[in-house]
Amino acid sequence: MSTVAPQASSRWRRTWVELKAAAIPVIAFWAMTFLAFGLLFALYLVDEGQADGILIFGGIAVTTAVGIGLGQLAALARLRTWIIAAFAALVWSSLLLLALGPPPLPEEAMVAVILFIVLLPFFLLAGLWSLRVHMGLLATWAPLMYLTASILVISEKFTGSASNWFEGNKWAIWDLFSLPVLLLGAGFLVVYLAARERHRVQLWRFAKGGPELPRSDLEVRKGGRLGCSHVIAVLALTLVLAGGAALTAPFLWRSAPADDGDGPSHGQQQQQQSQPPPEPQDNQGCNQQSQQPDPQEGEEEGEEDQQTQEQVVEAVKQAGISLMTLILVVLLAIVGLLIFLPPMRRALLLRHLRKPLWPVPPTRQVLQAWRVVEIALADIGVHRRPGDSAVALARRAMADLPPDVDHADLLRCAEVTDRVLFGLGVSPGDPEHARRTAEMTYQAVWELMGEGARMRAVYRFV
């Protein structure tokens, strides 16, 4: 009982420390996401002056919260990604049920429900990736989407800097309102990524079988304490990230035709459209006949419009054909890799293990020969366990090996391998004996297997 109680206490302590380590990236991610969403919703209310679309925004908010929350719970529970993908497929399949029958809700409520069904899997993945190792950067698409939308709304609806940007003044997109939003988003992004990295280190530090726990809570607090240097580093990274985005983002889109100077700009086009048409003047004499509209010009303009539409349709068709060809080529490449890559990798690996492609020392020759034995044993279902020595693996495999394999030679090869692993050296004849034993074992096992077993062995990852 005295041994079980400390183990249980250590397990609960590890769990508690992991949850505390995950709290900072969770809070940072939720704050970053919903501050951006709240800003977008506030801009909508100020611009529209009414709450007609509040139900849709409420549906998006619920979808964001539920998806991120479920995804983070799945990450903490260490659920497999394929389980999340299956749940997403199940959620999307419910759209078929809505399409088959009459709408059970009013139009605006149905829009919110459809948005919930369509967007839930995406936010579920965002929440899952927010706590998964090496996936934190992919999860930031959710807050960055709301943040980018807020900047676009500010530029188009409030400050009018979008029209200046269309005229060719690229730097006009940033002003006293949109630039602070960019700085705020970059700051939250840096804080979240830093917290996410600390969480990754905590997972490694307090994982089962990992390093020992700190002896006291004081050591934990010292390891997680932030100093002035950390704050300065965060501020510096925020300025660098925001400055890089501010410098490059305005030039990622082409505000044609102002960029090329081959036609009127967007602002000039708006001015031309806003100007009233010229009033008709009274024509006198022979000028009256010359001022009358020519019907042939109208027909030519109609033909030009029709040709333009046909050209657009043809361009769309060609783009679709090119896209489908590209997708087909990618799919064929993936299928080719799945068919030919595993056998080629196995053949190349066995070729190198049997006859090294470059000179290797005698100890390495022994280890490569035993690797051939391990591949042969794994083909018949005898896999090396963590912590197994070569002799332990050979003794477990003796019952499954065909009678053609000399057990004494196999045990000797295993003993030589263990001597190499423990740094005890080899005799001059040990590498040759290990190669002959490995080849004998591999050939005997290969002849024992049927065609189906050989096919599975060829496509098994080694």
C-alpha cells in the first residue's frame, strides 16, 4: 500500500501540472479569438446601426466556442485525429437531412444552423491543433480570419483607406485605426505561440517515463517565472511581426489598372460613374442628322459584350480543365508513391544492410546483419519490444521459426550483437558469421511465407 499511494499521488500531480501548463495557451487562444470576433461584431453594429444579423453572428459565435472547446478537450484527452475527422464527416452528413425535408426553422435561423454545421469541423480542428505539438501555428487561422475581416471592414466602411489603396497608394491601407488592430493581433499571436511552446516543454517534462518531477512547487514556479527580458523579447517580436506584415500585406494584391498605368484607377472610375451624364444640346440644321445615334454602333457594342462574355466563359472552362488536370496528376503521383515507394524503400534498405553502399566498421556490419534478422522476424509477427535485447528477441522467436534455421547460430549472432551494443567489441570472424546467419534466417522465413504474407511484408513499413 505504501508503494501504490505515492505512485497515485505522482500521477495526479503530473495531471494537475499538465492542466496548469495548458491553461496559459488555452486562455491566450480564446482571448485572441473572441477579442477579434467581438471587434468584428462591434464594427458590424456601428456600420449597420441595427441588429438584423445578430442571430447569424450569434450562430457564428456559438460555432466558434463549441468547436474550439470540443477540439481542445479532444487534444487534452489525446484523441486520435481520425476520430475527429470521422466526427466532422458525421456533422457534414447532417446537411443531407436538412436538404431532403422542408426547412424546420425560419430563414435566418436556418442560415445560422447551416453555418454551425458547415463551420463546426473547421473550428474543431482549430481547437485540436491549438494544443497539439507542432500544430499551434495552423490553429491561428481562426483568430486571424476575424482579425483580417475587422481590418477590411475598417478600411472600407469607416476610414475609406481602401479607396486610396485602389488608386495605387499602397501605404494608405494602414491608418490610426487599422494599424493598432494589426499590432494587437501580432501581440496576441506571439504570446500564444510562446505559451504553446512552454506547454510543449511541460508535456515532455512531465510525461510518463520522462524526466523526474521537480522536488518542490518552488522549482515549478521558478521554471515558469517570466522576467523583464521575456517581456522585452515578446514586445520586440510583436513589433517585428507587425512591421513585416504591414510592409508586405499591401503589396500581396494587385490594384489594377492603377499599378500599370494603363487605364483609369478605381477611384477615377467611381468619380466617372458618380458624374451625371451630359445634358443633350439642341441640334440645329445639318448638325442634327450627324448627332443622331447610329444603330450600327449599338449592334457592334452588343456583339463586343457577347464576345467578352464568351471569352470569359472559355477562360473559366480552360481554368477548370487545367485545375482538374493538376488534381489528376497529383492523385496519380500519390497513388504511384503508395504503390512503388514501400517496396523500393524495403529493397534499398535490405541491399544496404546486406552489402553496405559505403564502407562501414565491423561493429556496424554486425548491427546491420541483425537488422536483417529483425526484419525477417517482424515479417512473421515477432516484433522487437522496447527494452528487448537481441538474445531475448531470438529466444522469443525460436518457437515461430522454421526448422531450417539453426537456433545455435541465431543465438550466437544475437550474443555478438549484444556485445556490440554494450561496447564489448567483436572477434575477427563475427561480422562474416553474422551476415551468413542473417541471410539464412531471412531466406528461411521468406520461403515459409505464402504469397499474401509476402505482399503484406513488402508493403510493411520497415
